Amino acid sequence: MTPLATTAVPVTVLGAGAWGTALAAQAATHQPTLLWARDAAQAEAIRQTGQNQRYLPGLTLPSALRVTPDFDAAIAHAGGAGKGLIIVGTPMAALRETLARLPAGSAVMWLCKGFEAGSGLLGHEIAQQVAPQLRAGVLSGPSFAQEVARGQPTALVAASRDAALCQAAVQALHGSSLRVYSSPDPVGVEVGGAVKNVLAIATGIADGMDLGLNARAALITRGLAEMTRLGLALGAQVETFMGLSGLGDLVLTATGDLSRNRRVGLRLAAGVGLSQILHELGHVAEGVYSAETVLHRAQALGIDMPITAAVVAVLRSELAPRDAVAALMTREARAER
């Protein structure tokens, strides 16, 4: 795979966590790319060492990748409306603040997955609320940051109702190790990216309890059904859930050893308390923070999500993992569809 066009597209990535840094590293192989780090000391360390030791230790970043702690300079690099692409690589908790700071007309896509704590909003809903003047969309799909940073083959989907924005993202990011598809369904892409983290915790619990591969397959399949039901109720397209940001991301996050959400489930199955697990991780596991919001939005819409409800009960310490599994297995039989 090669870039679709030779035209330079300035790319600014806001957020020097693992995923933001990894995507910036890939973009820098064929586009002028600037990575913004909120912490000036972190930005200087990346410049000096050529590595993001905190989030991607041991991985050398491209020499062409520039780093700055200056937010205004980072935005200016993207060239204003209609020129470059801004990618928000912050956690979901910082998306609202970040979008509100961007100039009107900016082309922006975010990487964060989940529902906003408190409001229960998805990224596109936040953008409509605080920055409707932006050309906005989401970039998602099955992708571990470490593999993207190492240049291992990865496929993502750029989703927006703005077809020109999707094409700009493809032109900016599609390259020799990163394949970017486009989608007109940001709702479905965001629901998939949010719910798969919760389902990965469930699968981690089952694997930690050594319930077997049959149980894993059942959880992934029935979890996909839950994800799809919620997505359709929120206005998504059913086909999206059979794509990269639905089934693809779910399989990766539920089974991959690099998945933080899966690790949360494994440790819960081992009887470790949630606070200790999060301390051990040292990184955000979005499923922990999204689970209750996913369940609340489903309940408000009258959508049945029993696996999600079981995960919430375990995270709240209302049920032990084994009791949560027993509750799922003793549910009344029903038709698959």
C-alpha cells in the first residue's frame, strides 16, 4: 500500500499518549506531522531521545516527527480551515475541552473511544454541542498503539457525514502499513469503539476463570448483538457492526494480550480489587469508565444488554465474577434474533 496522493497534508496530533504518538509516527513517514504534548517536559524528552518512554518505551520515533508543547503552534501547523488535518488523541474526558479550543472550520478527527462521563455523550454528540462549526469525524478500528508505532499492518476507518473530510483523512494517513477506509456512519463507529471495551472486560473475566474457548466465542458473538442493538437505537447503520470498528475492534480487544480492558477482566477473575488493577495498569482502560454509561443509555432506550449489565455489577462489586457468569447462563432461553 502506498499513499493515495503525493500532495502534502499537514497533520497535527493533539495528545502524546500511546495512540496519539503511534498515529503521529505513522503519519510522519509521508506527511509533515506535528505532535502536541500538554507536558513541556514530556515534549522535550521526546525531542531529546526520539522516544516516548512513558507510553511507548523502546520504540524509536521517525526523525521527521516534530513535537511541541505549544498548542497554538500545533494548530497553526495544520494550516487552518480546509488545509490540514487535526487529530485529537486525548482521552474522552478531554475531548470537549479540546474541540472547544479549535478554530471554526477546522478539519478534525478524534481517536478516543467511549461515552463522556457525566453527560453520557458520544464524540459526535459532544462536537455538535460545543463546536458545531468544525468539520468533524472519528478515526477508529482494531489497532493496538504498539503495533501501529512499529509499522505493523493495520486497518482503520475514518467516519464522518462529511465525505470530503473522510477523503482528507484517507489522503493524509493511508500509507505503506496503515490502510484507511471511509464510512458515512460516525454513530455506528463510535458505538462500536465504546461498547467493545466493556465486552472485552467480560471476555477477560471468562478467560481468567478458564471457562474455555466456547464461552469466549459465545461472549463475543452475543456481545456483538448487544452492541448492534444499542447502535441501531442510536441511529447507526447495521452494516457498520460487521466492519472494522464493530466486529474487528471487538475481536482484537476481547482476545489480544495487549488489551488493557481484557487485562482488567483477567485480574477481576483472579480476585484483585478494581483500584489495585487500575494502579497496576498505569494507563486508561476506557471500558471501566464507559460501562455504566453504556448501560444507562441502553436502559433509557429500552435496550437489553445483559453482558454489559453483568460487567457493571462486577465493577461495582455487587456480584463476584462467578456469580455474574451464573446469572448470564441461567437467563431464560430465547431466539437468537
